[in-house]
Amino acid sequence: MMEFIESKTWIEWLLTIAKLALAFIPVLFILLLIPMERRGAGFIQDRQGPNRSYIKIPFFGKIRAFGWIQNCCDGLKLFFKELYEPKNVHKVLFSLAPAIPFGLTLLTPCVLPYFASLNFTFGDTVVHIPAANVDTDIGILLMFGLSSLSVFGTVLSGWASKSKFPLLGALRATATSISYEVCLGLSMMGMVLLAGTFNVEGIVSWQENHVWGIFVQPVAFFCFLLSAIAETGRPPFDVSEGDPELVAGYHLEYGAMQFGMFYMGEYGHVGINSILMATLFLGGYSIPFMTTADVQANFGGVLAALFGICAFLALAFLHMVYRWLREFNKGKASNKDEINKEYLLYKIIAWVAVPVFIALAIASGLFLHPEATMVNGAPVYGIGTALGTAAVQFLVLMVKTVFFCWVWIWVRWTLPRFRYDQIMHLGWKILLNIALLNLVVTAVIAKLVMGGN
Amino acid sequence: MSNHYNMPHLPTAKSPRVTIEVDGQNVEVPGDTNLLEALKAVGIETPHVCYHPYLPVSGNCRQCLVETEGPRGKALIISCFTPVKEGMKISTPRSSERVKNARAAVSEFMLLNHPLDCPICDKAGECTLQENYVEAGKDTSRLFPEVGKNYHGNPDHQFYDTKGQLRGGKRVDIGPRIFLDEERCVQCDRCVRFMRDVAGDEQLQLALRADKTYITTFPGRKLDHEYDLCVTDVCPTGAMTAKYFRFQQRVWMLSRTATISMDDSLGANIWLDHNNGYIWRVMPRCNPEVNRTWISNTSRLAFQQFTKDRLPVGNLDALKKALEGEGKIAFVLGGSATNEDAAALKTLVNKLGNRAEVFVGTFAPVGTPDGLSKSGDPVANRAGFALFGFTQTAEDLAKRASEFKTLVSLSADLWGSDASKAKALEVISDRISISAKNDETAKKSSTVYGVNHWSEVSGTMVNVNSILQKLNAAPTSPDAELAPLFSVLFALAGEDVTSAAIAFKKAGEFAPKLAKLSFDAIHSTGELLDGDAAV
Amino acid sequence: MVRVVKHKEMNLIERLYIFEAFRGLYTTIKHFLRGFFRYETLPTTGYPEVKPYIPRDYRAKHRMMVRPDGSPRCVACFMCASACPAHCIFIEAAQSADGRIEKKASRFEIDHSVCIFCGLCVEACPVDALRMDTCETSFVHPKRKDFIVNLTDLTSWNPKDYPDDPQSQVAPGGTQNKQALEVWGEVKC
């Protein structure tokens, strides 16, 4: 036992355990996805979206935070609602079913790297910590294996509900999910083939060193995108809960937090698939045109650029706030004082943030020059630089992921729902063939161009 | 008045038939009446304002004009004052433009200075002027707006309104129960004729002449008579309005229930006008054989007490228990009880056997007939009770009070009618009151049980002239739990009867005269019972 | 009559769906970007704070016109109550103190939770006492009985809110009130 503990230094243990927290990242996407979905839908439909929930704080009054308070309200509502179950349900399975997709949301991302492996000098030793919680060579297979399990939650909920609509919904969801996982796997195989590894970090570092996957595998990217949307069972592929036919599909009989679990599972799934897509096709955590080594070498410059962007965004935010307030104050609203006070808080925050960001940018640009130690011909930096790099990479990954999350929502509020047979037709007769063809062509070209074995 | 008026002779079933020509067609009409009634008998309504079938004909309104063809050519005549003759040639507006124009002109002339008060006039909806005007079809005014309406009546009551028009005579307090609106008056003098020739007390007069005419009382006098509210009925306009009904309801909101006033043995036919579960007014219902179109103020205003001081529903088991045991029971059946109540009581008495005796009425004195709507006897259904053999009166009971152990007063207010005479009954120890009202007798009783008032029950009564008349239930009961007296009595006798029609059938078992009739077939103006001649 | 509408045949591009889907995506992103970056140009308004424009002839909450002396114009003729298809107007009449006016309403209540805002009462009113031009459309009350407005509520409007209406200016506080009172004259009992 002691031997096992002493096999790593304390900093290694600390970071390895701290990394476990990364499992919650997809779940935390719910915080982003709910307001994004609601207000995004609103804007797409020329509405304002839900923006009226607020918390009251002294002096500034009602803080609505652009609709983000809505999350708390929804969450609290679901949390404090009474759990109930219909009369004839299978009680054990009925209660177990919602936990499966939610639990898998925590498990699935264990192989995903949110940043490059940490490699730093700590005292005399060189510490290497893999980015993913489970650093394995079959990473992506493991991930697909786990994520396929969420079908159990669906099918169990449908069956345990002892009701027709949930059962039909569960069957449809299962069929859709399984069909599209085939395409998902096949379309991803091109990237695996090019990178020559199932290890996700390996695929990312291949992209880092060569080119983003979307440029070499555009067809695969497209197939993957469609399959991923279909696999999560979101519109336009949400026949499983097609409201006009099945009311709400497999979670029809669920209420309160049991429904909330399905909901979180679904959004978590969206988050995971977005991260995966960003990782496989948009270079993951890598900053364009820079390898991890480049970032570390020019860490000060990168930070300066980052803070500069932040300052720019804060200024843009301020511009939007002022412009909107000007228009608002021209109107006849009766709550002008209230709104102006609330926005005063945002203005203060942004006005404080702008100089802070600028100062940070200048400071990091001028004064941050990390020292490197050469180990085996490669420069290795200290723990500060390593963690800083990880944070920047994490941020970059998140930006890419949020873009894909937005694609989910964008597609949902644009395209009408497909018919069930159309989904099957699309999955088995079109996407699968395209993915297969793409794989073959990729294999041939890879053999010819890259000359692999 | 120097004029001599004749009462119109109304057609009856025995009237001789004559043939006259109306609008070119020969029709057979009653021969001993006036033209207006004759035309009405064949279904031709003639508009009229001053004519009233039970008032002397005055013929002053000229609204009932028809055209006749005589030796001197065609002429307009008033149909109300022209007797029917064999072979008359009559033209109505259907065939004669002249009649139509004349009637429209009369209507227009009559409304010349009549205020446009219809929205606030209590008569609106049942106003003769409105009906005539609509029938005349003149829907545009030819009055110059700058001239406007002008009031020429009593100079003391004149004023200029906010539009600068001469108005006046609104709200003249002509008597304790009536307001007069001189402006609305069309000087038909129906009210004057009613007071003089029907009420027999000439309290109203037409003053001044021509368009300055107005109705008034003698100086220093008021319109105050037992029948004075009838002038509001005969008034064709809203000039005479009863204070009790003034502004209470609009007439089109009221529903009417035909029933009998059960406070007098003549059994005046009345309408109960109700809305929202309340009676708002009582109107006379025309019955030529009984009260014609008159009812007394007492009968008319009695409704104000109907829902006051009511007894709540009691405990039927307690009643049953009170009737058990030994000792004689005296039932006192109130005058407002129906034949059905009497039949129910008969059933109960038969069941109780020798222990029970029935007395009718209270100690209220019997008066004399006034010739209009009152016979003077406060026991309304005395003739009906006699059919069941209930003839002993409350006085008889007072003499023999010591024989009885239990007194059951059924809607009979013994103490309320004459407390000194009722004192003799206080020797009876157990006193039960089954009544609608929480009256003096109920307060003296140990057991009380609430029932429906007579205005809320269906049933029959026999009036002093042996006419069987039907009461209908107005939906004005203050408590839905209340039941009619007969169903309570039947329940005490162990039978379940809630319908008046079934109770009437049971009454036929005790009173053979009633057995020939069916409850539903009783005519609204009553049925003369066989073997009795109408007085 | 039957009108046959022929559907346009879809061409190959359209039948492929994918390009049409991208066109749809383009449309929606346009709207999204407008909402996100030009929030103030959204056609919707924050309702309770920003009131929509309501024209005068919109059938909104009732009000009772008043005479120059401030008494309600209502003569309790029951025309509105008779015309009301929802039976939501309750009137009790009484003798008016002013001798020139016979009748007045001692109680005039409209139950707005029953009212269907058809405007028949306004049409029926012979003295232009009842109007529905308040532009008040929001009826939010915690209790059912709060929806019943009485005579005081109905007459408590401000002539300044109806600057274009001469009839409203006759009311106390209006610009025409003084002249109107002179014409109206003394109250005769």
C-alpha cells in the first residue's frame, strides 16, 4: 500500500485527485446550455427569452444577470418538487432509470483531455501527469462503450413506466441511438486512422502538429455532427419524445428531480459530444498554429493576448450595455430606475475588468518569461507555467465546445422534426454509407500519402 | 263632471252573434258590445289609451279610430264608444291608409309634450304609449329640436332643465303610496274614472283645460284610498307610479307567476312578479268573475312581509313524537291553507282517529264585502275546508279548550289575530305551530316547524263563490329545505306526497266535488264547482 | 368552390435537403445575431413595464362619465344590464337628490371577472354614461371580489387623461368644467 502511495510524489497525487473534478465539466455545461437554449431560442424567434428571474441584492436591487438566474429557479423548482410515481410502475427500475444517463455523464468524459499532459519540473524531479483521468490507449473506444450505456436508462425508464407512450418513446430512442452510434463510430475512425491511435490526447497532438481534423476529414466531421445530434436524441431527431405523438416520450411519467436527471443527462450528453467534436475535429485544446511547447515558450505573450481579448470583450460588453441603456431610457418603461441600477452593477464590473485585464496583459507580456530546463532535449518548465498553460488550453477547448453547443441549439430551433422512418433511412442508408466510403478513401489516401503500414 | 259615462258592455259566451264586414270580409262578432271588444273577440287588436274594459267609456284619446261606411260616406269613429250593429262596414289600418295615418297622428300628437323618459320610466316595457307608438310605426320625430318638449301643466311645478327646455310636474307627491308625474300624463282620465266610478271616492280631478290640463287632488287632500294603487295599474303611462315599486326593477326583468291572494275568501287573482328569488310587486290578474282587474292595497302590499320572520325547517321526528301519546289534539287550520293541505290534514286526522278534531280560521273578525276584491272573510279557503267537513271555527275551540291536551296550529296565527280571545287556549299545555311565519302563535308554541308560504306553493282553493282556483308556486322560497304544509302533514301521516297534483287527487277522495277535476286542467280563471251557483 | 393549389416541384438541390437546411440555419442565425447584438431592436417589449399602445376605441375597462357637479351620469335605466350578455352589471336605483333628474344609481357594479368586453353596455347607454375608453387592459387582482368595480372606482378617472374628449373635460377638474357648471346651474330639489 505504502509502496503504491510512494510511487508518486505528493504533487502528483494532488493533481491526479484534483483532476477528478474534471468529470463534472459536462454536467456544468447545463449551467451554460439552459440560458443559451432559452435565450438563443428567443432571439431566433425574435423574442427576448426568459429574463425576468432575479435575485435581490442591496443597493443594486434586482439582478437578473441576463437570464442566468433562470437556471437557479429551474433547478430549485425541480429540486423541491415532490417525487411521485404512478401506481403500477416497476418501482426499483423506475427510480434507477434516471440515474443511469446522469451517472454516465459523469463517467464518460474520463478519457477526454481538457489540456495537454502536464509536464513540469518540481524541485529536482520532472513530473508527468496525463491530462485525462483514465489515460489509456483505447480511450475513445472506452468512451463510446460507456456512452452507449445511457440507452439502458432510456429503455428502462420506458419499460418501468408501464405506460404506452414511454415504452414507444424508449423503443424509438433506443433504435435511434444504436443506429447512429454505428455512424458515429465509423465517421470517427478516419481520424483514428490518421492519428494512428485511439488515445484522445494522441489524436489532439496529431492535429496540433499537423492540421485540424475538420480540414482533412470534412465529410467525417459532417457525418459525426449529424450522428452526434441524433444520438443525443435532440431535435430534429427527437422522435423519442415527439410531442404530437408521444406527449413526452420515455420520461413522460417522471417529475421533479427524476425528470431533472434525464434533463441533466441529456444536456451533459450534449456537452460531452461537443467536447468530443471539438477534440476530434477542431484540434481540441490546441491553440491554432501553436503547439503546447510554443505556448509554454511564449507563455507571457499568450497570456497577454488572452487578457487583451478579455479586455476587448469587456469593452464590447460595455458598448452593448451603454447602447441598450440609451435606447431603453428613451422608451416609456416604468422600471427605468430599477434597470439602470442593475446595469450600474454590470457597468462597474466591466469598467473594473477592463483596466485590470489591460494591466494583466501588459504585465504578463512584459514580465512573464518562464525559465526552461532542458530534459532529453526538450524544454520543461516549472509548475506555474504548466498549470497556466493547462488553464489557457482548457479555455480554448471550452470556446470550441461552446461553439458546438450553440450548433446543437441552432439546429434544434431551425429544423423541423424528422419522421421516424426518415431518421432510420438517413442513418442506415445514407450516413452509414458515406461514413464507410469516407473511411475507405481515407485509408487508401493515408496509405498512399503517409505511407503507413 | 257633467259627462255621463257608460260602463262598456263586455261580450260573454251568451252574447248574440252579428255579422259585420271588416276590411271587406264578413266576420261574426258578439252583438251586444262595443266595436273595440267585438274586434278583439275576432282577434283584431285596436290600440287604445283611455278605454279600459272595467271603467266607464270616456272616448277622449281618439287612439282607437276605425273607419266606418255609412249613409253619409266614410267616417272615422272611435271604436270604444260605438256599439256593434248588424252589417256594419269597418276598415282597420289593414285596408285603410286613412285609419293608419289618423292613428299615427293621434299617437304623435299625444307624445308631443310627453317627455322622452322611457329609460328611467317605471312603466317602460308595459307602457300603452310605447306599444301604440311602435305599432303606428313612426320612428322619426318631426319635432323641431329648437322647440323641444314643453310642459304646460301645473304652473307651480315648472322648471327649465339643463338643456333649457320647459319641464315640470316631476315627482308630485299625490298620496302616501303614489307619486304623480304630471309631465308623463296624457290626460286619459282613467284614474279619475277609477276613483269616481269604481273606488267610489272621487279624489282625483282634471284641472285646467286643453294642453294645460293636469291631474290633481282637491286642495289640501291627498289620494288615499284602500284601492288607490289600482290607479297605477290603469294608468297607461308612467304618470302614476307606486312608491313601493318605484325604481325597484325594470318590468322586463320580472317573471310572473299566476296565483291567488290567500288573505281573503274572494281569492283575488294576482300575478306575483319576481326576479332573483324575490317578489317585487303584486299585480291584479284579470278574472271577470272574481276581482276583475282590482286588488286592494292590503293584498297588494302583503308581499313585503312574505319572506320576513320565517320559521326555519324543524325536526319532523319531534313533531311525530309530539303527536303521539294520549289526550285529544286540536288542529287549527289557517285560512291560507289550500285544499291539498286540508286533504293532508284529513288523512292525518283519520289516522289519529277520535283523538283529533279540526277547527278552521283564527279569531280575526269577518268583515263585509267591498264589492271589488274583498269578501271580508279572512279565512280564504273556508268554502274549500267545508268540502272536507272542517267547519268548526276557532271560537268553537276556545269554548272547548279544556278538552284538549295538544293544540296544533297550521298556518293559523291565533294569538296574532286576537290575543285576548286566544288566552282561552292557553289551558292547552302542548302547543305546536306548523307555519311559514314566526308569528305570535309560533312564539307561544313549544314545537315549531317551518313550511312554505302560500306564495311558494302550488295548490287549489275554493273561494266564497264556490270557484275552484289554482295557486302556483313562485320560486321565491328563502330556504330550499322548506316544504309545503301538505307534504309535512302527509309525512306526519306516513305518506310521501310532494306534488300538489297528487295531493289534489287525494283531496278528491275526501271531497267528491274535486274528484271530477284534474289539477292540471284547472283554468287560470278558476272552475265553478258543480251544484253551487255563483253569487 | 374548390381552388386547386399546385405545389411547386422541388428541384434536386431542394430535394437534397441539406442545402435548404443550411439556408434555414442562415435565416435563424441572422435573427439570433440581431437579438444578441442589437437587443434593443427586438420587436417585443418588456410588457408590464412597457405598456403597449392601445387605441381609444379599444374596449378596455369601463368608466362612468360624470356631470359637471361630479355626480355620475348614470340614470339607472338598466339598459346596460339588460343588454349585457354576461349578466355582469348590477344596478340598484334610487331617487336622485336633484329634482331635475329623476333617477340615479345607488349601486352600480361591474364584475370584470364575468365581463366579456363586448361593449354592448356602452352601445345601450342612452345618456353616454358608460364608456370603455380607459385603455386599461390589465385585470390582475388577488381575490375574485376585487374584480367587481363599484361606482366610486368607475367615476375616479382623471379628465387630464382624456384631453381630446370634450365630454370628459366637463367633469370636475376638466378644462370645460367651469362653463359647464354655469350652464348646469343650481341643483333644484
